[in-house]
Amino acid sequence: MSNVPSELRYAKSHEWVRSGGELAEIGITDHAQHELTDVVFVELPVVGRKVKAGEVCAVVESVKTASDIYSPISGEVVAVNGALPSQPSLVNTAPYGEGWFFKVRPSAPAEVSALLTADQYRAQIGG
């Protein structure tokens, strides 16, 4: 069974958002990393990029496949996880911690509350 922290919000496309204060941290779920298997490469968005909810903004490659990562909310990318390019396995070992992808300054904070709750996401993935 996948780990689905209750304090996060989730996109149907398997990204999570941790919001608090002015910034929102974004990564992919434990379920997503498990489906991908061993992550070998991560391409992150550039700092300063404006992203829209649902827009492709990053790529993850595993030994099995390459997958687009979508921004679950709109805003400006203000930070990226500099450890991921050299340690992509963090996505597998700590998807909700050291394996985060990027941080956004939300332009429409209400989008976060429109995302799935942990219970809704668990129902989607059959967990």
C-alpha cells in the first residue's frame, strides 16, 4: 500500500503539493515513484518559469520509461531541488522529503484546495 500523507494535496496525475506560507513544494507521489521503478534522471523546470496548473514542467526517466511531470498549481517556479540531477534516486527513497522537485509561488492559491485530499487520492489509486 502506498504512503499518502494526509497533510498534502494531490493531483490526479500523481503529483503532490505541500503548501504553507507563501510557497508550495511539489513532487511526485510514492505511488508514482513505485510505478516508475528506479528513477535514473530528472529534468527540472528553470527558476523564474511561470507554470499553469496541468502544464508539463518536468520530466522523470526511470529504467522503465520516461514520464512528464505536471504542475498541479499555477505560479512562478522559485526553487528547484538541486540534489535531484546528481541523485535522482531520492525520488524513490524519499518522495515526500528529499525527493521534492520544485517550489512555486502560487498565483491562484485556491487551486490547492481544489486538488484531491489524501482520502480522495487513496481512492483513485485503489489504496
